[in-house]
Amino acid sequence: MTGGAVRDHVAFAGDFQRDRGAGVTPGRDLTTSLRVRLTQRGWACGDPRDPAHAWQFDCRRGRWRARINVGYVPEEGRGWIIVSEVAAGLGRLLRRSGHQEGLTLLCSAVHALLSFDPRVRTVRWFTEQEWDDPAAPHGAPTPL
């Protein structure tokens, strides 16, 4: 990892609903569980949305806002994925001012939740650059 970037993409194996039949996007149970647990840890989380390829919900803690995307991509050999993104418009401001605090808090909370869920196995974290580069190492066990 270079430049102290937070790994904000996590791939893992897990025993969650995967059936894509009848127009159902996989992962509603995973998304609901993640949203409830983040709320219990002090994050304000919006209702999950299903834009047909992955579940999404927005979350906020103080002035920091993010979007969580939850998907299942067996065709890429990665299984379940969760991507934490800075909400539109805030990314440049947060990077310019050097604040990755919110993303660090969010990814650390997601990691803690995954670590204690008995349905989750083989957790690997990636930066966006690592995720997009097939020659990159196979992730890291933590987001930091």
C-alpha cells in the first residue's frame, strides 16, 4: 500500500443469500446486517437500495458521508465484495485537506463487523488501485 491510503474494497467468502432468481439481487441479508451493526456503532445509515447489480446504502458520522456498496461477483472469483466510497463531491475536499479519518473509521468498523461474523471467511482488503490491477498482490488482511 502506498501513500497511507485506506483499503476501501473488501472481498470475502461468506454464507449469505446468493440466489439471483426472480429479479432478486444477492446480499440483502448481508446488507441489512451490516447496516444494523453500523447503526449500533454510531453511524447514521439510510435505507438500502437495490440498483439491480449491488445493494447500496448511505451512511454518515458527523460531517463525513459515505456510500456502502455490497455485491456478489463469483464470476471474478472474489465472492462477496463491500466497497466504501466517499460521497460524491466530498472526495477531493477530504483528500486535499489530508483527512482520511472518516474512511478509516468506516472501514475499521466494517472490518470489525466482518471479523466477528461466523458466516464470513477469507477477508482480503484492497485499495481501488490494487482492486483494478490484476497483477497487484492478493490484498491484505486489514484495511490499514
